[in-house]
Amino acid sequence: MEIRQEENNTQRQNNNKLQKAKEKYMKIHDEMIARELQVIQERRRVDQFFASDLADDILTASTIKYSVFINVLSRYYEAVQRSQIFKILFYTAQPAHMIMIAAVLFVTSILVPSRDKIYVTNSSRITSFIYLASFVMHFGAQVWMTFVSGLSLYFALPRHTFGEVQRVLFPRYFTINACLSLITLLIFVKHHPIYTWDTELAIQVIGMSGAFFLELLIRLYLTPPLLQLIVQKNALERAAGVGNEIGRHNPGPLKHCPHYLKIHNAFRRVHVSIAMGNMLTMACTILHLHYIASKLCVL
């Protein structure tokens, strides 16, 4: 019993020593953490704006401002939708036809010479910047959407998820491209009036005009039916339990459904037409890129 008591006492002493050592090192660790925090606080007092904090603040503020801006635009758009003019334009007439007719008349008025028009042949730096910026953004959007975004997402996302993404991107893509094509065409024609055209300039104007009208036509007449077909096709596929495959199309039990096959074939026709139109507009853009490269005097 005495030996056991001695052993217990020895073990108790050892445990007390270990506990004291542990408490000592924990205290040292806490002091080190406190000193590091103090150093960081002193650095922040010296330099109040760290790059990471500033980036986080800018990102947060810009996100909030963008959300507020979108909400304001949504409220204005809802107010415009309730107006009488909107109802007359979009419910008693075909808005796509009206926009296309207005675009044709506007571009024709720019191209057709008139004695009252005053053409500016000397380009300012701001005009050149806008012209190059619109062209570069147009060509960059075409390359990204056609060869990077579309292919990457198709082979990385489930087919229905990819369809939802494309359903959001398609209208914005062709709307932005049509606007950028129009800006490039207007500035080019403004500084190259029709009486100065030779064969090369005429080809450039025809190419840019063709790209603008083709993108506008795709946006007004082909994109809306494509979006409707995507919604109908996805609804049928979800009901049948298919559509989550990646990088391929597997209709499953719907391959013998005539209604689904009719919708799918219509979707393929419209989608192929849009793809061909997009490639034609890209060819027109590359043609103008070749013209710009031939006139470039920086290199």
C-alpha cells in the first residue's frame, strides 16, 4: 500500500508538472498571438487601406450599386409596360417588324448621300477610341461566345443547366453585338462618305451592314422562338426524367414520342440557323479586322 501511495503521489506530481508546463506554453502561445494581432493593428493604423480590404469594399459597394441600378431599371420598365404607348406598340403591332423597318431606314439615311449632310473626314481621338472599342468588343464577344463559353459549358454542365444559361445569354449576346455593329458602321461611314468609296471601302460597308442586319434579324426573329422551344423541350424531358447528361443528347424514352421529336427537330433547325448566322457575322467582322490591320500604322 505504501508503494502504491508513493507511485500515485509520483504520478500526481508528474501530472501537475505536465499541467503547469502545458499552461505555461499555452500562455506563451496566447502572448504570441496577442503580439501578432497588435502588430497587425499597428500596421493598419499606419496604412488604413490594405489592397485586399479595399478590393472587398469596392466589390461589395459595386455589387450593391449594380443591384440598386437593376432594380431601378426594372421599376421603370414595369412603369413603361403599363403605359398606353407601350400597349399600342407591343400589343397592337409587331415590334420586331417596327424595329427592323426603323433600322433599315436609319442605315439607309446614313448611307444615301444628301446635300444637307456635313461629313467629318478628320477623326478625333475620342471617335477613334469609340470606333476601335466597339469593334474590339464585338469581335471579342463573338470569339468568346462561339469558341470558349459555348463549348466549355456544353462539356462541363448538365444539358438542361447549359440550356438555361444559353437562354439567358443568347438575347443579350445578339443585342449587344447588333448595337456594337451599328456603332462601328456609323463611325466608319461618317468618316468615309459614299462619294469617297472605292471597291475596298464598298466591301467593308456591305460587310458591316450585313453583320448588323443579320444580328438584328437573329435577335428579333430567331431568338424568341428558340427560347420557347428550349422551355417546351426541357419541360418534356424533365417529365421523362432525362436531360442531366453532360456533353451529349440522350432523349431516353422520348425518342419514340412524335410530339417531342417535332419540337426537337424545330429546335435543331432554329439553332443551326442561328449558328450559321453567327458564323457569317464573324466572317464579316474578320473581313473588317483584315482591313484595319492593312491600314494600321502603329507597327
